[in-house]
Amino acid sequence: MNIGRRDALKSLGGAAVACALPSCAATSASTGSLDALARRKGLRVGNAMGRGTSGPRANTRFEDPAYRALMARECSLIVAENETKWQAIQPRPGEFRFAAADEMFAWAKQEGMGIRGHTLVWQTPKWLPRWVNEHDFGANPRQEAERLISVYVKEVLGHFGRDIHSWDVVNEAIDPKTGEHRDNVLNQRLGKVEQVDLVFRLAKEHAPHAQLVYNDYMRWDARSAKHRAGVLKLLRDLRARGTPVDALGLQSHIGFWDDNEPNGEAGPGEWRRFLDEVSGMGLGLLITEFDVSDKGLPTDIAQRDAQVAAIAKEYLDVTLSYPRLTEFMFWGMANPASWLQEWIPRADKTPVRGCPYDEKLQPTPLRAAIADALRAMPTRL
């Protein structure tokens, strides 16, 4: 995102400052769940849930009944934060571990939630299982790479079956710095587009009912221009091949990333042009991993929360205006649950406040801004 600290306050105006008060956020929460608001327009809301009873996020994991209750109240969809990734499911050749995901999904089904799958193949080498990166592909490396992927996809999709209605089939294939395909041990044997195509075709074969999604984190700032262009080229290449890709997942990790200022000019106009081109290919859209990085925003909580809300409202007003977008997933609903605490910490060492609920599971101004954006969006197709 490229909205700055002063612009953030300006764009939301007095309402942002007013909603920094707890009473405003609490009033917003009392008007109905975010999912209920979204469903009136044909959208569903969900959240990423993770497991783990130790560490800095232990009090907002699946094991915490209060956090589960919050999610059950606000959401109708779940996605596993890490438990359905390749390195978690198959840590060694021939060994498949489904218990952690199965327990979470059993709870979600009891609550009447739908389930998203994330992700079959994450293209970044460091997020592939170590044994895959070290695998001996032998005398016929192409055939062995195809076999390795085929065995994995068949096993995973066979296990989850129709419980999962939508899969992030391939995650982050494009290098944001160059706009070219990331290299990994699989596409070195199969070809860049060919490997992505193969995973989608296998997913279609073994989960013909599911929505098949390409997922990535391109943004609207100027530094993401190559990233956006590379994703568009990949999608065009896949469409030309007849690859069964149904939708683009917009991760939507917005806000401040690399430094204390946003990543250059560009803005909503560039984002609309990008989404227009994706929509013009006939692809659906999803927000798959929403949160706001507040790195570089003021230490003062009221000011910071107001600016986080403003950043989110600007982004969501544009993105939710596309009726093809039918699902909106948080990547953590409460601030302590957020991966941002560990991966994009603040220089002042204060906790990141990029989620719609705080450490006491009370609504923040971000929650009110999201609710307003859901009310304002057009009805889905």
C-alpha cells in the first residue's frame, strides 16, 4: 500500500479519529458479524487458524477456546495457517501427517464453516520440504519430478476430499523483484509454466469439485509493478494452455513493509487496472490473507489504530468493488495471533496492531472500517 501517515488520517477523516475510541468499535461489533454483513452482498468471511500451545502467539491459537469462539462468531470459513502446507503434511518421503488439520477442520465443520486449502505447492524453495529440495531426481528427472508431485497431490486431495471447496493450488510463483518465475527443484526439471500447469491439472483431476486458485502477494505500490506484470503474464500463459485455474488469490498483506514509509507511488488506479485485466480473463477473485502492517505508524495507539483503519478502508473500497470477489479471509483475527508480530515487527518494540481485534479480543477501529467497506460494496454476481 502507498498511503502515508498524514494521508491515512486525511482519507478517513474525523470518523477515523472518533472510531479510535473503544465505544465506536464496540458499537460496530454489536450490529452483526462480519460474515453476516458480507453475506447480505454475496460474500463470505473467514480466518486462518493455527495450532501450537507455546510461543508468543499461544494465547490466540486453535487451542484457545475464547479465540475459537470469536472466530465462530465472526466467520463462516476457515483456512489452516500452516497445517496443510507440504512441509507440514509430508515432512519426509512416504510420511503423511493430517492429524493437526483434521482436528481443526472437524471443529470448523461442527460450527458450520466452509474450508479453504492452503497451499498445495509453495514455489519459494525455502518453503518446500527439505527432503524435496535434497531429492535425487535420478536419470529421468522430469519423470521423477512429475511422479513426486503427482503422489503428493493425489494423497492430499484424496484425504480431504469434498471437505475443502477451494484450494490455493500454487503459491507465490513470481519473484516480486524481477517479475520472473522463481526457480525451484521442481520447475528446473519440468519447466516454469509447465510445472504450475501440472499442479493445476492434477488438482482438477483429484478435486474436480473445488475452486482452483493461484495465490500471490502483489500490491498496488510502484515497487510491485514488476510483480503485477509477472502475475498477469503467468495467468495469461495458463489461460492460453487451458490450465484449469479458476481464480486469483489476493493475499492483501497491506500497509508498511520494507521500511518506515510506503513503497512508492502508484495507488488505486494501478490496482484497478490490474484487477480489470484479471477479471477480463474470466477469473474469480479472493482476498486470501488480509492484515495490515503498521510498521512506521505512530506509537500512540489511538493514532495508529485510526491510520490502520484508513489504510484498510481505502484498499477494501477498491478491491471489494469487484463483484467477482466472493471470499475474504483474515490471516489472524486478533493482534496477538498475527504473523506480523514475528515477521514484520515494529522498531519501537510495541505489538503490531494490524487485525480487527486486540489482545483482549475486543474490536479495534479496523473492525469498524472493514464493516463499513462490506456495507458499501456492491452485491456479488
